[in-house]
Amino acid sequence: MTWRTQANAIFRICYFYGFLALRRQPVFFVAIFLTPLSFLFFLYVVAPHSVLPYGVVGGVMFTALFTGNGMMTDCAYLRLERQLQQIFITSPLRPMSWILGMALGELAWTIPAIALFIVVLALVVPIGVLSVLGLVGVILLTWLLSTSLGFLLSTFFRQLREIWPIGMVVFTSLSVLPPIFYPIAAIPASYRWVAFLSPSTFASQLADHAGGLTVPTISVAPALSSIPVEVAGMVLLTVLFALMAMRLARWREP
Amino acid sequence: MDGLVARSLSKTYRGTSGLVRALDNVDMTIAKGRLFAFLGRNGAGKTTFLKIASALLLPTAGTVHLFGIDVVEHAREVREQIAIVPQEGKPFYHLTPREHVEEYLRVRGATRETAKSRADEVLEGMGLLSYQHIPAMVLSGGLQQRTLVAMVLATEARFLFLDEPTLGMDPFARRQVWDVIRHAARKGSTVLLTTHYLDEAEQLSEELAVIEGGHVLYQGTPEALKSKVRQEIRLHFDGGFTREELSSYGEVFAERGGFTLLTTRDRVEELTRRALERKVAITVGPVTLEEAFLTLVGRAIEEEDAEALA
């Protein structure tokens, strides 16, 4: 298969796994939207209103990170329970095209929710076209990072029952504990660097920058507050996860 | 050129009670364009062989070549030539049978027109036209399995691996699937199928292999396998005889609440007379592939047990 037919195959997987699934079962959209919306509602009720924009950007980032959770559970499920991954990779389709197609499919599921959160953000804080473009860039980077990590984790599962508890632990740690829904300033200054142990902190800081929100300097490591360093951090982690996923993916059981 | 050549193929797993030898020095050749069946009990090594040959599993030792290409060294080239129905696979829950076939073909590089025309053909052949626009999640298990087989057979790949393709299907559906498999073979695909249905192997295969405990016990035609059983007549007794009484006449299996005896033609008259004296119903017929399989595998198990005791 040429690169063109591989690209077409990626698009087809995204179409039938992402768009068709969402069209036939719109309840998925509600499921994806509900958790970040609930967090936002919670913030609205209990926190000062100055925190609300961080919550809305958090909703965008939570949804983008959710693609990784979907990638992890879906890839493991299709391999272990349905054996569909085996059918697709024993074909002219390159394994990398399978991963990309699935990752795009996951993105397709979350696009309506992300778009809604961006609209809400525009209502809460004045944002221009550049901010939206910046946010879209961060969303794409987050999607790449999260789905790479999701696929990497999916390769470790040997039984279906492992997927949900481990997924819950990993993606709650990535999307709720770090400063996604709250400003990093809420963490005592000398401990803010700890938040950067989570790859999602890079993403949320970049998103806050893009959304025009105040991002404090990290006193211990000021470089962590700079956009180029945050972008570099995300790209580096994405490449690392993607390479590990490709290496560890069990296209062929040992 | 042969379709598949396996030489000294071995696979050892680490099981809960130590190392398990799933395949032990297997040699096998499948001619190009042949419809080949692989028979064996559960855990005999059929699926392991099929997974190695389809580049889904690495062997511990030995080689497999598909159309002359080394499966271990050149998995990518091999994958371009093959399609597989895995054992107990299931379709996407939200796609219809037509979407399964068309989308899979398009992912494999077929044009929209080719995908549509092949889908028309295979869906009709498999009796899926009435269900073609119904999402798989509301189809029965048998229809879901047919959908999976349809998407793979529609590929017309050079080598088709079918791991228990008719599992869970009703007898009518099985026959429809057999027709489509035969059609694929007539079009030039080499087919390797594993099955527990001996009638399926007898109906479909031009050649078969019997595997037990990771060893190939037999490779040849179904007819030659039947002739390997020394007895040529099967008698089924609904009761009235003990196993010990019958075993002096030939091989005995407990079956359907009675016993099936494989014996020679010259003993039939005597046995019929004895059955009539005891007013016991008997059925007489030629030895089937199933009995030949049971005899062959049964002997292998007995030999293995005897070796273990010694």
C-alpha cells in the first residue's frame, strides 16, 4: 500500500470508529461532556468566580485528555474481547495507520464537547481568534500525547477486567489531580514544580496561556512557565510515549 | 511454489504448571490454492499454528514460509497477502454487516466500487442481505459471526486463515458459509481452516491434518484418513451390550446413550444376529471422518498415557 492508501485507510477508520459511532449513539457525547461539566458546575457553586475561566479551560483540557482514556480502553477492548485489531493488522494496513486511525476516531468523539467548552470560554472571558487557534494547537498536542500514552498502556493489558480500574487510576491522576480545573497558583509556590511530573500540567499551562489567563512563574524552575519549554516538554513526552507504544505494541505475541 | 511450508515448528509457553509445548517440531506443507483443514481437540495446537503462520505469534523454533516469504523475518510482506478470522472474534457493535465488509475492504486499499461489488457478492452468498443495514449489536451471535467471516472472505486475499469460522452457526448458515469458502478457493485463495466440525472438514477440505498434543498425527486427504482406520463398518447399539463384549470386535466409543463399534465387514452378520436375539436396535453404516479422527487421536492419547505410565 502506498502512503496515499494508508492515509485513506486512516481516514476510513476515523470515519467508521469515530463519526459513525457518535452519530449512532449520541449518548456518548453526553457521557464525554457530563464529567467536565459537573466539575465546572461544582467550581461555579463553591469557588470564587475568578476561578471559573480556569475551570472552563480545564473542561477543554479534560475532554482532550479523555481521548487517551478512550484510546486505552478501546484498543485493549478491540484486541482482547473483539479480536478486531488482529483482523486489521493482518492486512496491508500498517500498524501505525491503525493507531492513527483509532486516535483520530477518539478525537472525533470529543470534538462536539470541546467546541461547546470553547464557546462557553468565549462567553466567560474575551478571547480572540489567535487565542482560539492557540487553544486548538494545545488541544491537538494534548490529543497526541494522551492517545500515545493511552495506546502504550493498552498494550500491557492481558485481561479485560484490568482495563477499567487501571484506566480510572491513570486518567483521574492525569486529569483531576493536576492543575487542570484550578489555577496552578492554588498550589504553594515551592511545590508547583511537582505538578509538572504529570504531563497534563504542561498541557493545562499552555491552554491557560492560550486562553489569556494568568499563569504564575514557577519559582523553583522559572523555565517551566515559559511557552517554548512547555511546548518542548509536551512534544518530547508525546514522542517518548509514541515510540514506546510502537516498540511495546504486541503486533505479534512473544 | 507452495502456499505454506512449516519446518520443525515449535512453540513453548510458560504455563501455570511449568513449560507447555503447544507445537512440537511440526512439519507441514500446504499447496497453493488448496482448501486445507486443521483438526484437533481443544488445546491440540491448531490456533497456535495458525497464529504463527499469520504473523500474530512468534515461534520458539523453526520456520514458516508463506508463498516463499519468511513469516518471522518479513511479517509486513506476509500481512499484505493474508486475511484472518480469529477464533471467537466479534464485529464492531455499531456497524452494519455491509459497513463491516465495505469499510474493511477500503481500509485494505480497495476502491469504493470494488468494495461495493464485493460486498454485494459476499453478503448475498452468506445470506446476509436481509440484515445488511442492521447494526451488529442487535444481530444474533450466528449472524455476527457470519458478518466477521464475510468481511474477511470478501478480501479475496491470497491466503485466508479461518479459525473455527462457523462456530455458533445453524446448519443452514454453515452450508452458506461453506459455499462462499469454496468460491474463494476457486478464485485462487489458499485456505487454512480449523474446525471441530468433522462434517465441515469432510465437506470442504481437499486435504487435512490432524494435530494432537502439538504433534501432527496425519496429513493427507479425508478419504485416506478414513482408510487408515482398519475397520470399515460402523454399528451403533442403543444398549443391550457391554463395552467389554463389543471391544473384542473392534474399536468402541460411548455415544448417544449407547456404543458405536467400528468393525470389519465379515463381523456384521454375527453382530446383527446377536442384536436381534437381544431385541436391541442397531444402526449400520460406513466409517465417517469423525470416527477416523476419534480412532486416530484416541490411539495417540493411549500411547501417550502408556508412555507416561512406563
